[in-house]
Amino acid sequence: MIFQLDDKVYSGLSAPTNWSYSGGDANIAEYALLGVKPRIQHTGEALNEISLSFKFRLEYCNPDEEIKQFDTWKSEGSILPLLIGNGEYIGDYIVKSVSKNINQLLNDGTIVDAGIDVSLLEFVPYSEEEMQQSADRRNALAVDTDPNVNQLPEQPLSPEAMAHESLMESQIAAWEAANQIEDVVTSEEPETLFDKAMNEIDTVLGFLETAEGMMEEAQQGIQDYSGISGIMGQLTDAFNEAAGMLSMPFSASNLEGLLLLIQDLLNELDLRSSDFTNDVILNRV
């Protein structure tokens, strides 16, 4: 697992795509005095806050249930113990906010693809009862080591489903690389971002190569295989071309034009692969 919140484990494709940590700053009280500079006093530390981003797709989870879980925790003010992958207890947190971006739906309204951003705020107990509850949570075992926790068994994937999973991973990586390229285009010092953008491009090219190989092996069961494969080839060419532009002298306008092409190709790839996605979701392949 990557981490555990309450009794819910997040790992693999359900793990956060982004994790940021803030807080713990010193709280300073300032007292005004007549005729002299004010006095200050350290009054403690600010609460820690953790921001998480998730990408949920119907192939490996139920996005609607995942979103509702966070909404329920938030509305009920649930105090949630947070553990990292090795079972280490980090502390207690409450869900401060949940924002959602629904990217794809089936005709019946079923969520296929959604991105959510979650903010967790540190909870500090202030009564003996809450302190005891916090201690109990701290001493509890992680879900992965508790045989009484009901977890879904591992299900073998078909070649088509594995190819689709690889396709989704390559699309996520491609959007991340496109976002990094956009940062280069809009930066006043683009050369400082060349290395980071190159790393993202190298990553997505690796994902695309793997996905193309897996899809070629399973092509008989993939609707519109030739169309999907053609777009993936165009994306590979476009990212390779973008990599060649990340050097001095640099032309932001040329790279911006290529970025627009990449974004258009990714949107077209999503449309082209919708039937393939539905087949995987409905266990037709």
C-alpha cells in the first residue's frame, strides 16, 4: 500500500497522483506596548495540512463510491488515522475539503473517469477521551496486516484489460508531460525547466512504448485498434519533436503550437478509446 486513511487502503492505480504537505509553522503572538516596539511570544505550531490528488477510473475502482467516501468523512467530521506504507502512524486528520472533476460518464450517468483533490487537516485531541482514542489508533495495526478486514481479492486481468490499463497509464503520463511543457512555454526562464520537462517526456515515451506493445498483442479484442494505435504513434512523434525543442535557442511559439497538437491528440485518443473502455468495464474482453 502507499498509505492508509482510517481503514481504507490506497495503493496501485488508486494511490494519490500527487501529495503535498504544509503546516507546522510557528504561531507567534504580538503584544503592543506604549512607546516601544511590540513584544512577541511563541504560542505553539500551526496545524499540518496534507493535499492529495487522485485519479479514479472504473476499470480499477468505483469512482462514485470513492468520492462519496471522502464526502461522508468530510460531512461527518470523522477523525481519521493516517498511516504510510510501512504501517507507521503519522497522526489523526479530518477531511477539510473535497473538489471533484468528472471527466467521463456512461450514458446512464455512471462515472468512468474522475479526478479529485482532497485537503486533510491535522486533528489534535483536547480531551482525555479523545487522547485515549488517538492512542488506540496509533497502536492499531495497518489494514494490510489485519486478516479480519474485508478486502477485494486480486482478479486476473485479460490481455485486453492489461493493455487498457497500460493505455490509461500512458494517457495520465502524457497529460502530466503536456502540463510540464505548458509550464516551459509560459515561463519567463524556460531553460530552467528543460530538464524537468525532458524527464516527463522520457517517462511518457516509455509508457507509450509499453502500451503499444501490449495493445498489439491483444489487438483482436480491441475496438478501433488501428485508430487508437495511429494516435499513439502520432503522440510518440510529437513528444520526440517536443524534446528536440527543449534547447537554446528556444522558440516558445513553436513549442506552444506543438503543445496544442499534443492536447488535441490526447482528447481524440480519449474519444477513440471510449468503446474499448466500455468493453473492459463491462467485462466483454
